[in-house]
Amino acid sequence: MDKLNGFQLVEKVKRIDKQVKVCFMTAFEAYYNAIREEFRNLDENCFIRKPIKCDDLVERVFRQIDSSNSND
């Protein structure tokens, strides 16, 4: 992303909609650890490490959506 990093993007989106669901995906261990530190309330399944197969990614995202909907 040109002008925002992922953390800044999430902050902006959360200002618009506090209920939005977010999953982070990274290949960098340092980013993974920073994300976990910054967003401690996120479910462990929202932290996705690359590489990941497309089918596995889709399954994990759908699982998050389903679990979020069941909590409503």
C-alpha cells in the first residue's frame, strides 16, 4: 500500500465501523508478532501466515465470518 500500512488502514476502517472483522496476513515474522501485540483481542485464527494455499485461505476467512455471525 502506498500511503498506509495495514495497522493504519485498520484504524481508519474501525473509525467508520467498529464491528468490522479483520484478518491479518503476512509472511514476515516481525510483522506477525507486531500484529499480535497491537491487536491482542483478535482471534488466533485471524493471524494468517503466508504462504497459504488459496483454498485454505478461503476456508479460514469463511470460518471467521461464520463464527462472527454465530456470536450476533
